[in-house]
Amino acid sequence: MARGKYLGDFEQLVILAVMRLGEGAYGMTVRQEIEVNTGRQASLGAIYATLDRLEEKGLVSSTSGNGTPERRGRAKRFFKVQARGVRALQDALADLDRMRRGIEGLDGPLGAET
């Protein structure tokens, strides 16, 4: 398979956060979304490095917003998941589902009490 085809777990979280945030997805909000929903701490540098890598793969795209006085004129980069990104995420989640199928305690709905 081609190098870079597979999504790592952090890449999956970043894509999911961007999808959840919609038009409000930029570095800081992606970081907050991941921390609030998973309890996982992530540096802003790790978030942006992952977003840049996903953009290079064509899985997300970014646009620049207007600069604001609070940001000393710097513009925010807003991110959007592309169709390829949705497919890559679906493939990654399907792979996990196939791998856990048949394993006692993991083969039912995730989060179900046993």
C-alpha cells in the first residue's frame, strides 16, 4: 500500500475534531475539542503539525480568516475535512471494527457494559 495511506490515532482525532467544529475549526478549537472529548492533552504544535500533514495528504484544506486586534493582526487558519479525509477516516474506523470483531469483550458496540 502507498505510504501515508493510513491514519494514525491522533490524525483520526484531529479529523473528527475538525468535523465536529465545522466552520469554527482552527488550531486552538481543535485542541480544545480533543481535550474536552477525550481528556487527552495535546500541544498546539502537535495539532498544527498534524493539520499540516493532513493538508499535504489532501485530507483537509485550510483558508485564512481576517486578522484581529486580539491576535495582533494575525489571521486564523480555518480547516475543513475534504471528501478524501472522510473516506480515509471511514476506512480507518472500518479497519478497527474488523480487527476487534470476534475478540471477547470488544466485539459488541463500543462503550457497552459487559
